[in-house]
Amino acid sequence: MTLATDPAPSPPPPDSATATINASTTSNSNPEPPPPSPSPFPTPPEELIVPISWPQDGSLSVDWIHNLTACFDWSSKNLPPSELPSVLPVQVFDSLVLTASKILHKEPNCVTVDPFRPNPHSSDSASTANVVVVGDVHGQLHDLMFLLRDAGYPSEDRIFVFNGDYVDRGAWGLETFLLLLAWKVSMPHNIYLLRGNHESKYCTSVYGFEKEVMVKYGDKGKHVYRKCLMCFEGLPLASIIAGCVYTAHGGLFRSVSVTPSKRFKGKKNRKINLNTDSKSLSLGSLEELSKARRSVLDPPWEGSNLIPGDVLWSDPSKSPGLGPNKERGIGLLWGPDCTEEFLKKYQLKLIIRSHEGPDAREKRDGFDGMAEGYTIDHIVDSGKLVTVFSAPDYPQFQATEERYNNKGAYVVLEPPNFDNPIFHEFSAVTPRPKVNPYYDFEDVIDSDEELDLGSMVTS
């Protein structure tokens, strides 16, 4: 499907070369040739540098990123999606994604976010940055642009941690993801991009991102989509902020540690305790998280590598204990006792997760809705568990006349008490450009429930 666009304005005047040719051919014997066909699309404003080119030294300045942002904003309002390559050529896409992928794949599964920075002007003092944690954005480009302006752009004094789900459902997942990759390339230690459950082959084939890419890049669409999937594989799974805050898209995870067999001895006879029986489930460790294989297109729901699937798909519960997440068919449900156990074991004080929008929360008994963009889900002796969701008026395409009209939110962590979350709410940017969806939003499954697990890739 294509995006609906407003009628194109009057075509621009001919360029100087055309004007000279037309002026020199005025005799009756050589009639003036017909003027060139006017472009059906408006001309970008002079302040935009279009098409975007990759810097020769590969260094992305803040000005380059702001131009990229403005170009995406303008094209979303004035061009059909198939014209995106005229704004961002595929060669520039390749350079951006390749550069970002190299950075992301080198990061550990659980990144350490250190807000304590040496002072460049003095060897005897240090500065401390604020940390902004952002939840799901789901291709809502214009809301992301507002969020970055509202919170303040990444800088030495402001670190961002994005908690996944950049694509799907919204109409500008590609632009949203690429904009964040540009910030990552420019300031790799001031912005961290974690993986969400929608950064997978399965979800993007169901919820619109794959089709979005194919429409926008045409015969190069398969190439662009494949490169995005490869980049998804490199996104870290979690972070520890200032030594006291754990962030991950879904949340906690089970232990799949290798344990010695009771009947045999020696390395050859070790067995893997998969902890698939709810009676034997136990929380996993940060050491196990660090060793999990995250480079899979679809996080597994079975086998020996369950941790990525748990981290990306799990949800909190009001009931004590640790059990399978039967609603989603993948991941876990964990209670307040598990939150307390995890916080206490690693001397943490706060867990920030995302993963649940208003459509998911309305079906969860005992939990607050997502009308304000965040909820406080567990309060235990050692700290808190909170959910933050950063896509306001979500989902963009809704089958019912009555919309959720939820606000989005982001979290600011300030020194010295990084474990005290400060919530900033914001409303959707309106009006959104007129768009058509890239997925069957009326019939597709809601809230990622009842997944067709058989179609997911586990290798």
C-alpha cells in the first residue's frame, strides 16, 4: 500500500540550463521544444540538503543528523513512500547500517551505561550525565522527533537508553530506526539501542515493517530489509545504568545453566537444565545473560537458548512466582518476589521495562492501564519495577472508532539518585501525515498474543 499525499503544489521554475535553451530557439523553422514535464512532487525547501550523502570521512555531525531528521519529516508529509530513495539513496543507507552494525555487534549482551564522565577541562574533577530511558516508539517518527526535542538531544551531559520496538505498526519504522542508528554512529557512548521483540523476522513480517521497506525501496527492498535484520541481531538485550538500574524490553529471564548430571561425571556428560517445567523454573543470572546467543532472527521459545526470548517477551505478574507466559506463548510471567530476588542479588534498586502498550494492558487484570505512558508495577523492599511506553495515541492504526488516546512517557534518571525515576508524559504530535497501513490492522492478532510459533526461526 502507499501513503496518501496531499495534492502537489505548482511545479518549480525551470532551471537555468533549460531556460537558456528555450531562449535560444525562437525561430519559426525551429519551433521551441515542449517544456519538460513538471515533477509531480514538490521541491524540497532550500535549507534541506537533498539527496542526503554520506560524509567522506564517515563522521556524522549533529548538523548531518538534524538535516536527516528534517528530510525525513519533510518527505513523510510531501512524498509518497516510494520516493524515499530520492531522499536517502540506498548507498547511504548501506553506509549507515554497516557502520552502526559494527558498533552494535561489538557491544555485550548487557551494556554498562556509565553516567560518570571525566571532565575534559580538569583532570581532578568529573561530571555526571543524566540518563533518559525510552520505551516502545513503533515507527511513530513525529512523536520520536518531539521526544528528542523535549528531553534534549544526546550529548556528553545526556545519555539515552532506548528499550526496543523501533519498528512495526507505525508507518515510519524505517526512518525511525535509521534516525536512531545515526545518533548511535555519531555518539556511540551517549546513546544505547536495546533490542525489542519486534526487532525480529517474525514480527516484522506480520506487523508491517517488511512491507514498509519493500514499498519504500522497491527492487532494492529485499536488500534493505535483509540489512535491517542483520542489524537487529546486533542490538544488545539489556543494560545496567549507574550500577543500580536494570533495563530490558520485556524484563527478567530464566536460568538455563549447565548443571552436572546426577548419574555421570565429567564434561562430556553435562546436561542443560532448560527449566521449562514451571515447578523447576528459577531466575537466570547476569552471567548467563552475558553468555546468551542474541544473534538470532527470532528469539527462541524452546531449546537451550531461551534467555533472549525471555528478556524480550516476558511480563510482570501481580502473583508471586515464576511461570510460563501462556498469553503470549513465549517468555515468562514473574511476580514481585522475583523482582525482589533479582534486585537484592545484584544490589540493584530499579527495573525499567517496556513491551506493553494500552492494548496489551487493558487485558491484564490487576494492572494499571497505559493511559499516562507508564506504570509502577512492583514495589518491593529493595526497589521498584516500572513499565514505560513511549508511543502516544498507539497504535497508529486502530480498528475501532474509539481510540486509546494514551500518552507516551520517558524516564529521566538524575544524579545522585539514579534509582528515582522521573516520568515525563507527552501527547501525540497531531495531525499526523495521512497514511495507509502496511499490515492488516483490522484482522491481525492483538498484543502479540497467540503467536504462530511454528513459523518463527530458531536457528
